Amino acid sequence: MQRAWTTSCALVAAALGVLCGLPGPAPRAAGQGCTRAVMIDGLLRCDADAPTSLAQACPRDTAARDVVLRGGDAVACAGEGAATRGRMPPEAIEALQQPVDLETESVEELASLPGVGPAIAARIVAARPLGSVDALLAVRGIGPRTLARLRPRARVYGSGD
């Protein structure tokens, strides 16, 4: 329990650092974002510097070699067999413009999409499984214009979207 609390606090603190403009190991010019951002032990890694797997992020941890990391993931490497993967806070995901999986993410994270608030996010969750980003058109409150605004960040992993 203590480790989970410590990990959560570290991830939130690191994400707040990102939101406040504190640089990670790959500094960016003002206004330059990350196409793909992953937070490792509180440090923001962008694009080519962002590991694609838990094995790359935590090389000492041999327990979770095949875990794939996506943009917006946050990892805490705590030693052999103790690495944990979660998501950055919704505010950090929004600020970094990271993709959101429509099938698995929370109402809070879905609400970080442009034109989506908590009520529409709850409707998206209720409409699962969606199968594709275009299926959002069946969700009350999402029309073609809203879909066009959120499409760059919306994903249904495994569907080709």
C-alpha cells in the first residue's frame, strides 16, 4: 500500500512539473510539444527518447518484458518485479496532447478531449464497446464538428484508428 501511495504521489508531482514547464531529460523549446510522451520515474521522455516498452523503461525489472507503453503512460521503476505502469493525470495528458483510448480510459481522461466534458465522457463510457473512433457519432452530444476536433487524440487501440 505504501509503495502504491508513493508511486501515485511521484507521478502526480512529476506531471505537475510538466504542467508548470519544468523540463524532463529531453528539453523542448517553448511551445514545442511531444508527439509521444511517457513519464519514467517522474521524468518526461518525448518522442525518440520515450521508451516503447516497460523493459526499455525499467531494464532491471525482468518481470514485465512484453508490456507496451503508449503516449500518456507513466511508469515507476521500483526494482526487480516492482515496476508499475499507469497513466499521467488527465491534466498532463491534455497539456501534452497525448492520445486517449476510448475503450479503456476513465471519464476524467476522456473529458480531456476537445469538446468533451464530464457528461459526454460518461456517455462515451456507457456506449462501450465502440470499435472505432467514428462510432462516437452515435454518442449524444458528439456531431461531425466535435468528432473532427477530438479525432487527432482519440484512439481505439486494436481497431486501426
